Amino acid sequence: MLKGHQSWIFENRPVILATGTVVGPDEGQGPISEDFDIVHGDMTLGQKTWEKAEKALLEEAAQRALDNAGLTGGQVQFYIGGDLMNQIISNTFAARTLNMPYLGIFGACSTSMEGLALAAQLVDSGAAHYAMSGTCSHNCTAEKQFRYPTEYGSQKPPTAQYTVTGAAAAVLGRSGDGPVVTSATIGRIVDMGIKDPFNMGAAMAPAAVDTIQAHCRDLGREPGYYDLIVTGDLATVGYNIANELFKKHKFPIEQTTYNDCGLIIYDVDKQSVQAGGSGCACSATVTYAHLLKRIKNGELKRILVVATGALLSPLSFQQGESIPCIAHAVSIESGGLYA
């Protein structure tokens, strides 16, 4: 049901039946490593290319989610997914393996919550009994496509972020045990004229703030309704800018705990990850592994996950375009709570 200008309320409260999370070696050395289903010690996963390794990460995450849900791929009506690669090839080729009806999407690093919102809409409306949402990223493939190949060894400024190597998938159903998806807010494009691909946090922070404010406005909620509001991958630079914008807009973010997935997945003081994490897998793996575990353990009851995306491409950068950004928010609650 539409609520306000850009938000949905899911009256049937689709259930996150199961998830699957797979990460690489750097993520396996971070502070939440024990929450992931699979941690690989090799960036190639035994594959011939990094792109093939990224696809393999997603296939593993999707299969683990199905196994954890006790379902087969044939029981899932729709798979919704996207990634950072040209023509979202990681998801397209993984969907070929999964053999499910497939909806490919591109929201850059906001893809995780865009996909979860759409999957919840399908289940809530009765258009699907089961739907799966998934996404992935790989540090070496993203560097190769958007910046410089890893072999080049270019130095990066302190504002740069470290693309998460990982994949995550979630299976949603109309009934069952698990956290529930209660609402979503679809973001608008926000472009502040930033052109530096090594400063994604600054580019994306205004979009995150805009979506969080729109969510609370549409649903008539204060941020204190949530135990935690977490942005996708603003990392140190973007997180600090977001806090400054909340203060400037007199938005009472202090009512809740505010954090960022790019700061949760790594220890920025001990790991060589520049300003912190980014990539499609950043918000996806942190949410599906760490945050849902905290909900299931009773530590959190209501969270708002706001995945952020910088919608640039190598072509747009070469043409001198600024970076349009977006953020999508999804509220997830423990099964015993009602909005």
C-alpha cells in the first residue's frame, strides 16, 4: 500500500525466511566475521578470473539461502538481483545457474535494499509465494571497471573506499518464522555535483539523508521508532557528512543509534580499507548476516536499512558528468512486532 509520496507499507508483512552470506578474506578478518555463512581465504575462489569468482560468490550465497529456507529453486517464483558489473553480468550469469524467473536491476550499491523492497512487494501483493533478492561485489572487479586494475597498484586518497568482496541473498515468503519486512521508501536521485570517483561517501550522503527524512515524513515516524538506522556504505567521510546534514536540517537522528555498514564490516583502524567499506555486498552482507542475527537474538526489534548507490559509469566519468546518487530504505522488524 502506498503511504505518503514515496513509501510502501507491507500489510501482509513478508517474512525473511532465510539468508545466505559469503565473503572474501578481508571481510573474514573484520569484526563481524563469525556472522557470515562462508568465508573464503582466496579472492579467486579457484576461478580463472575475478569476474567468474564474483559470480561464484553469488551462486553460493543463493544456494545457501535456499538450503537454509528448506526450499529448492523451483519453488521460488522470482529472483531479483543486480551488481556493479556492466550489464549486471554477475547476476545474469548466476540467474542462468539458478534457473529461476529473473528480474535484473541496477542500483549500484543501493541494489540490496532495492531488491529486497521489490521482493517484499511481490510477496505482499500475492504476485509470488516466494521471492529471492540477491547481490554481490568483488574488490578486484570493481577496481578494474571503475578505477584502475589491481595490478596497476595505484595509490588511493584517504576518501576512497574499499569494495567488499562478497554476496548475499534473502528468501521471502508470506508466512513462517523470521524477521518481517514492514515498509520501504524508494529514493530519489540526488546529485550534488561531485565528480570524484574516489569520494563516494561525500557524493552519496545527501541521498541517504533525503531518503531517511522522506521515510519518517511519509510514515509519520520519528527516528526513535527504530532501534538502529544504518546507511549502506558511506564509510567515514560520508557518515560524518550525513551527521552534519542531519544537524543542519534539525532532524533528530540522536533519538536512535545511527551507524554505517561500511564502518561495521571492517575495522578501519586496523585494516587497510581507506575510509571503509563499499560495494553492493557491503549493506547486503552486513544486514543479512549481522543485523538479522541481532534481531533474532532480541538485541534489536526494529531497524531501518538505507542502502546507498552512486550511479556513475566509466563512460559518464569520461564525459565529465557528475555523480547522481540514490538511497533506498527498508524497515525490518522482529516477527512479534507490528507497525
